[in-house]
Amino acid sequence: MLLHELLFENVTGNFEINSSIKESRKIILNVHCTQFKNTCPDCNVHSTRLHSYYVRRVKDLPILGYSIVLTLRVGKFYCKNSKCSRKVFSQRFPVHFPPYKRNTIRLDDKLLKIALLMGGNPGKKLCDTLNIETSSSSLIRMPSTKYILLSCSKTRKNYFLKR
């Protein structure tokens, strides 16, 4: 199985790995998107008119003991709709990289499970063992963004409900 298939299992042909840099316990993969038609998030009009590029760094799950950092080259496009309030928008990759996030969805899911099962400091120690870079404060904050805690005074149990 190729590295490309491991990283981008749900999407075929949209991403290309340009190069890789191996550091002490980290692999940095330079990735770009091969999709040249994108949709404005406000008005849903397709655009192919390129404005510029910017670089986005996203952490992913470790592979073979190495932490993975994706350096993603993201395109910015002009919106074709003259009535749209957004003149320039960037490419969106909701399957792998949510907007404004620095982790992949897969990594966030694993960190959330660790945070719910172990908490802050023990979870941080487990993440260090698994070579996942995070802090105990980040693990403590994670459940509050995705779950609501309900406490039952009769049974003295806590229940997590998904937001």
C-alpha cells in the first residue's frame, strides 16, 4: 500500500505528494491539490480563476513511529458571482482538513478518544508514547468543543452527549 493511499484513503486523485523531509522523529510531506475547480463557500458558484497560493501546516496520525506533518499548498480563487460578498476564497477539503483546524479529522478523533478515556496528564503521557504532539491543556479542552457533560446526582455518573 502506498503512502498516498494511507493518507488520502477516501479521495482518489485530488492530492499529490511532492516531496518528503525526514527529521529526527518527524516526517514532513509537501502536498498540493490537483483539483482546479472549486466552489465558493458562500454562494456555491464554481470557479477556476486562481488568485494565489498559501501554505497550511496540518498534523496527521503517526506512521511507523514518526509524527506526520503535511505542508499543504492551498489555492485561493476569485468568486465569479459579482453579487457574492466574498471576492476571494480558499480551497476547502472537508473530508480530511476542516477549515481553520491544524489537525486532520483522523487525528482529532484519536485525541478526543484519549481525552475522554484518560484526561489531561495521563493522556499527554500516552500521546508522547504514541509520538503524537499535543499538550494536556489541549486534551482537556477537546471534549468541551464536541460534547456536553451531563451529571446525574442520583447515580453519580457522568454522561457525554454529542453536540
